[in-house]
Amino acid sequence: MRLLSALNIDLVLDVGANRGQYALELRRWGYVGRIVSFEPLSAPFRALRRRSERDDRWAVVRVALGGRSETLPMNVAGNAAASSSILPMLPLHERVAPAATYIAVEDVEVRRLDDVLPVYRRDATSIFLKADVQGYEGAVILGGPRTLDEVAAVQIELSLTPLYEGAPLLPEIVGQLAEHGLLLVGIEPGLADPTTGRLLQADGVFARVPLESGVASGRIAESGAD
């Protein structure tokens, strides 16, 4: 919330909203700007829509975000769909979080971030992107290069070890966001192995910040120095 305040955020893109938990938390902590929540699955979306009805600065959209516009099957997780993903879940994830095991499949509409932002941006001048898409982060990034060049900050789920088949890991996401001038400024621990304590997932917070040591906007400055 300090970051949102410091950056004068006036639009939050809540990608992978589930039942609206993230947006409600922002409201509890005092954020009063606009929120647009994206959730593709039918049951969570119904709950999301009910929760947003009395908030005229909270819009909800029933789509997933990915690399291109298409319809894809999405795996529905047993933990109130919170761990649902377009990607297959790997055995490690099922072992450490058995409640997240897939129980159904549902076809969902997929859109590109760059295609939906102009529809919902309106007069926003400082945008915060939150993406909790269970291994599909690389596809969201692929579909939003122009948006990522504009947003002030990003909160995105990072996997330290493979949990979904084909999902990018932390170093790849960090590198991709750095190409858009977004640098890692915070880590919030997430899923851990309950037996060993090993951290498996975390949320990374990325922002455009002034840097030292010859680094600017995520790229090494070509100063001529060794």
C-alpha cells in the first residue's frame, strides 16, 4: 500500500481475481482508486461479481489473460478454484497442497492484456498490474508488451521450482520484466513445502526505480567502463 501511494496508482489490474480476495484486501487497506478484476471461471466469477456490485469503482471481466485471443480448457482446482490453471499441475504441487488437485475442466475465453487495457484504462495515469495466474505468467507477459512498458509497478507470482508443466521460473520472469524497465523491489513468501519448509512460490513486486552502479531501467548502461 505504501508503494501504491508513492506511485499515485489510480488503476489496479487484478488478473486472476478468483472471488475478489485481492481487491477486497486493497479496499480494507484504504485503496480508493479503480480496480478491474479478471476471472475466467464461472463459479468464482459469480462470487466476484456479487462482491463488486456495490463498488462503482470496481469492474469485473470474465476472461483469462494470455498470449493471444483464443478459447482454452482450464483446469479447475479443488481449493475453491484458487490454484486453477490452464497448465497441467505437477506432482510436487499436488503433494504439498493436495486440496489444490484438479477436479474439473472448463473452457474459458482468453484475451491479450494489450487488447483489454484500452477498453478499461479510461483516464488512468498510473497503473499497477497484479497477476496471480498459477504458472501462466509467461503468457500474460507475452500478451502485454505495450502495457508492461506503461505500468508503474507489477505484483506477480514467482515459482522457485516447477509446479505447473511448462511454467517459467523466477529467473525467467525477472529477466522478462527487466526488459520492460521493471525491477524486483520486494518479495512476499507464498507456498512452502510443509514437511521441509522449502519455499516453492512467492509474490514478486516490481517497479521502475532509480538505480545506482551503472544500471538503468533494468539494462546495463553502456558507459564504456569495465
